[in-house]
Amino acid sequence: LALPQQRLWYLQQFTPETTVFNLGIAIRLSGSLNLAALQQALQKIISRHEIMRTRFRIDNGMPVMVVQDTVNLDLTPEPVEGADTSARLIKARQLCQQLIDIPFDLENDTLFRTRIYTIAPNDHVLFFVAHHAIFDGGSFDILFKELSFLYGQNCAGTSGSLPPLPVQYQDYSTWL
């Protein structure tokens, strides 16, 4: 692990139920949503970035990164109940907070979660939460740029792709 990951891993061991290292961000999506295109775009990003498929385990008494071959996301939209749009948005915010408040098991969980909440037929909230050991603010910027590009390409029927990454986070960790 990189030194920052080691620190986070050790701190998580002292308080495994903590959610202080969970990072979340929501995007409101207005208009027609092509759920299949969104799912396909997210799966491509997860396949592209090993860190999004990473868990940690103990090897010879030390934490190490373990990259899973695949991680499948379920983006089944969850309808949000409420009397009007404002009430549904408040409820969606509560649902997002509940998702952030679920601790990650660094050894057994996928350290990245996503949900889509339906406010109205053409109004959704796409929510991401990740453990800080695999994500930071800059990671969300990369995720949104790639997601926007791939989703647009998928919606246009061109099945977009991005160039292979020259290095993965695990390479960076090895170099430190």
C-alpha cells in the first residue's frame, strides 16, 4: 500500500465501524436517462481503473492491495417517495447520508458504491460513495469526466472507449 493508504488502513482497524473515511458525492440528472448506457459507462470505468476493484488483505502481517477481476454494480433506480419534488429531494439526501453511514469492510467489501434515486420520471440523483483509501476529490473529477464522455458515446451508439492507462494506482504504490 502507499503510505497514505497504510495510515487509513491502520486507523480503520482501530475503529472498524467508522465512516469518517467515506467520501460521497451526488449528481442530479435532469432529462431522459439511458440507464443501460450509464451502467455500461460505469462498468467500463471500473474495468479501466484497478483501484475501483481493490480490496485490502493481510499478507505476512502487512496490508496489501488485492485487485478483483470484476465488480458488478446494480444501478436499479430506487424511487423516492414524497408529496412533492422538495420532499423527495430531502428524502434522497437522507438516503445518500444513510449510504455514507455504512462502514466499509476493507477486506471483504467493494470499496466503491453507487445508487440512483428517482425523484421524478426525468429527475434522478446519481450518488457515489467510496472509501478514502481508494478515492479522493481528484478521483471524483476523473470519474465524472470519463463518465460524461462514455455515457455520451454510449447514448450516441458509438460505444466510446478511452485510451489505456499508462499506470495504475498499484504501480504508484510500488514506486513509493
